[in-house]
Amino acid sequence: MKKPAQPRYRIKLRWFRPLFWPPLIPIVFLIWIFNKISPIPLKIYLMRVDRIGHLAENAEQVCCKIDLGLIERQFRIYVYRDIPCNMVLFGMWDRVLHVNQFFLLIYDICKKFGGLGILSNEMQDPGRNEYNIVEKCKQHISFTDDEIDEAKIQCSNLGYDVKNQHVCVLGRDNAYLLIHNKHEDNSHYECRNVDINTYIPALEHLVARHTVFRMGSIAKDRIRISHPRIIDYPFSGKRSELLDVYLPATCRFFITCGTGLDSIASMCFRVPTLYVNFIPVDLLVNWGSSNITIFKHYWSTQEKRFLTLSEILDSGVGASYDAHRFKEAGVEIVDNSPEEILDAVREMEARLDGAWKETPEDAHLQRAFWEIFTRRHPNREYVARIGAAFLRGNPNWTR
């Protein structure tokens, strides 16, 4: 069988590391013995640094868990084995976590011996923030004065004055994975992709009060409108790793379909976030009291109708983002319409302005939606909102 291709982001030092194993093996077993007798064990945490969403979200959640006492007292050492996807964001975490790559050699040895109780998997899989832990804690990373000054210069070069408000918009397509994840078949992610040009009515609405940044390091299609307050950042020729972090961290709110970069805004810097074209439903954003979500629709190709929320969850397709599975289940995923996106943007603006007026109908529909989820996931904390106009226009989402 052909060996899978090595991911391009993996640090290629495997031939080099084993040379250090013989003198380090005794140290590993001393740590193992120390952990057996000490009330405060030593743990090595392997960071996820290869994708920006994991670098932002996983580290923030682990820090919040530590703050809330959800992780036992430990001596913690952080290492990484992939090339950091964004050195600015990685540097911000390094200022907090004090990463020590010497212990990567210790990590390798422990891994060969099954972990020895020294390795922690928390940074690889910290969970989904189902209990709203991020909102209960202070943020953990921040910019230095020099980083802020440099970001302002780079914004000026893009034609944006940081004294004004801006909104970030992120629409997922397949361009990034085709370059950065080409060792794998990415076709099963197709249902998560969106057409950025269906966002145009919302963008035209936003420019009355904001500069709009279409975000992303790589994008497939340009925005098909031209406006001095709409900056198609991936095609600007002035993208930088600093602005990849600074723009989401400082925007008034972030519009996303739930992918990678939005974790900098929503998780690390607590920026209100609007999720449109969100999928899968079972992984909805129940956390963050300023967050709003609307979903892609699930069309039954056999019955020629949209599935109800209960049907989506009970059938199991609500937990999947695999395009192949949807096809096997006879389900077609339908994107939000431009009007649905625009309505959700207007609601987010009104809520942030303090001008939103909730009607009795809206309150009833919110309760009906969340009751369906609460019956299936009673232990989650539900503080986010579902778009009001979305629920009014799609009664199948409250049944």
C-alpha cells in the first residue's frame, strides 16, 4: 500500500529527533516517576498550529478551562510539531503559554511509549464550548503597542482609516484546501462552501456605516461589485499575517459560515459573530450571548420538501458535514438566499445598536427552536440567538 503523502505543514525533523532519544529516555522515566508521586503532575500539551481556527480556538478554550478549574493543577509545557500557520497569532500565544520546543523530543519518546500519562490531548480536542466557558472568562491574548502601530499603517495602505468601524465577512470555498490540504480528498467538504456573491445585498447595506473586509488568505472568486468601502482583502495584494489577526479582532462584528478565521473574532477577542449558511446543524453555536445563526436548508430529494429541525436531528444528517453522506441520505443542501443573509445582518446591527424590538412571535419561535435542541442536548448552555426573520420565514425550523 502506498504511504500517504506527508502534509506540507509538518515539520520534517523525524530523522533528526531519534538521535537524542538514548540520553533523554532516562529523563522521560524520571518524569513518569515524578507524576506517580507528585500531587501536581507535569503534562506536555501538543498545540494545534497548522490551521488558524484550531490555533485560535483550541488554545483559548484550554486557557478558559484552566481559569475555571476544569483542568486539574499541573505543571504545563507546550510544544508543536507543525509549521505555525500564522506567526503573529502563534507569537501572541507564545507570550502567554511560553512554548518550549526542547520538550518536543520528550513528547516523541512519550508518544512511542503510549504517552506514559505525561501527554495531554486537551489542545488537540478541547471540545466545542458547549457550556459557554469562553464568555465566562477574560480573553487571554492581546496586541503589543508595536503590533497595533504596524497594523494601523497596513490598514492605511489598504485605504482604511482605523478610526472608522469595519465589519469582516468570510465565505468559505475550496481554494484554501486545494493548496494547503492537497494530500487529502476534500470533496466531502463541498457542502460547507458558499458563493460570496450571494452576500452582495448585505455588503451594499453595510457600507452605509462600515468599511467591509471580505476576509481570507486565498479565495476562489472576487466580489462582483466595486465600492471604495468594500475591500476584497484576498485579492488586495496587501494581505499580511498581522492583518489576518488584527482585522477580525477589532471589527464591530464578524460574518462567517463557521470556518477557521472566525475563531479569532468569536473566541479569542469576544467579537459578536453572525453565522450564515451554517452547517452542520447539530454543531450550532449555542454559546456567546451576542451571536446569531442562520442555517443552510436540508431538502429531501425524495419528498420534495425541506426537512424539519426534528427530522434533521433525528435522522443523523444534522451531525454531518460530509457531502457524500447527504447524497446517500437523499438530502440536498441549499444555501441561504441573499435576502436571508441581509435580514440577519440587519438584525445583528439592530441588536448591537440597542434598537432591536423583539415581538411576541419572535420570542415564541426562539423558544420553540431551542426546546427541540434542549430535549436532545439538555446539558448545553443556550445563550445565542437564531435569526428572527429566518425563523419567521421557515416554519420547518421550529418543528
